[in-house]
Amino acid sequence: MDSQVMPREQLGVCAEGNLHSVYLMFNANDGVDSQMRPCVANVAQYIHDLADQFADSAFNGFVAVGANYWDTLYPAARPCQLKPFPAMNQENRDAPAIEYDLFVHIRCDRFDILHLVANEVCQMFEGLVELVDEERGFRFMDSRDLTGFVDGTENPKGRSRQDVALIGEEDAAFKNGSYIHVQKFAHNLSKWNRLPEKKQEDIIGRTKAENIEYASADKPLTSHIKRVNLKDDAGKSMEILRQSMPYGTVKEQGLMFISTCRNSVNFEKMLESMVYGDNEGNHDHLLHFTQALTGSSFFAPSLDFLDKSA
């Protein structure tokens, strides 16, 4: 098929889960934009090619460009819904915005390969960027969050992952690109673990051990599931594809929450519903036990867009 017709997506955007991840957040040095464009395209292509080389350990990844850096790097055209992270604050619930210029997201079932690739990526960018933040994520038990609850149960499956995460004809210049929102949540696990299990289950809206969703009538309006399962005006589910993983050390640990979506509206509405709540002020009670440390907005273009722009 002609690549004009179908731009190639970056494989990490819709990939199935992995055992390990590395998240690299970079800020660009001043005045390097002309060198940066080919470099970003090279890094994305390098990550793409490694998916074949390390197929047996399911390597994948993507490179995404920060909302505030986009116009510097690609002044000619902008994805129509790309905007800075929607910072929110209500009482003690804080969703701050900490923006970065570039986000390199790599995952694999072998940690050593990720370490090798992360080093290589940093060398490719040498002299152009500063590495501002690095986290390493891991699968916890049977895909659970560190709260002990299974995470990502609601995710679209199979082909519908692409339908949810990748832009279609609605913004043809950016077809097969994706809006990426990242929040690093630090959990207060000692506070959480003091709660009786039934209380934890009411906060999530699922049973802990068997991961069975509460019946609709039984779901508290303040439960996490109630707050994030939203419908639009036409009654259609407002879906995102979550690529989140637990991260951290004993000192600081939590969830790297990563949303990929063909629009930026669904994520923003979910965050509003969690932080501000509904008209009656029912907000997400999970936020009493976890703190968003960052909030960043990116766009992961197709490989073909990156090539063309290089």
C-alpha cells in the first residue's frame, strides 16, 4: 500500500502490555531545532526497527513531542487538538502541569535491552537535549497497580486499540498520530494499606482479588470507575487507551499514568470528573491516596510525518 495512504504509526502507541518500561523526559537546548528534526525522526525509526530485532521480547516504543515545543520544531502544521496539559486544582486535589519538550517511551520484556536502548537514545540526542526526568516501570503481579487492584481492565482490545488511540481522516495531516497525556502519580501506600479491603474496593469500584466490577447500582459516585467511565452527549463511551505502569522505588512509588487517544478531549473530561467531580461535587476518592507530581501533554506523530519533516 502507498505510504501516502497509510502513514505508519509508532508501534508503542497501541502495543500490548510488557514487563518493563523506561520513560525519558527531555528538554531541548536552545537553537538546535534544525538538527533536532532529523534526530527525532532517526530515534523514532531506530525504535521502530528494534521491534523486529527484539521481537521475541516484544520491544516497542514511541517518541512524542511536547505541546509547548511543537511549534518550535514543526512550525508548518499543528495537530488540531494539541494543547498544553489541562492543569486542575480543587481543595487538596492537584493535577499540576509540568511540561517537557520530548518524551521517549520504550517497553520490553527484557530490562537489559531497555537499558541498552535508553543509553543509545541518549547518545543519539547528545548535545541537543537535557535529560530532565527518567523513570523505570514494571509489571506488578498480574498487571496490578501498587494499590493491589488490576489496572487497565477497561482498555480497548485488539483492533479497537487503534480505533481509540490513532487519528483518522478527521485530521488527515496527522493521521495515525496520537495525543499523549502523562501523569506521574506517587501513591501514599501506608495510608492506603491501613484501609479495610471493602473500603478500598468501594473507592475503586471493583473487587480486589477477583477484579469483578461492582454492579452499576452499587458503585459509589465517588468511586474511581464511576468517575472515569464517561459518555459523550450522544451516549457513546469516551475511551482512551491506557499504557500505564507502576514505577519507582521504596522511597517513591506509584503509577506512570499514560493516556493515548485520537483526541485530547476524552482525557481532559476524565481528569475533570476525577478532580472537580460531578455537579454534586462527587470527586474521585482515590485522589486522597495518590498525588499527581507531573502532568504533560505530547503528540506522537506517525513515522512518515517525522521523516517528511526531517
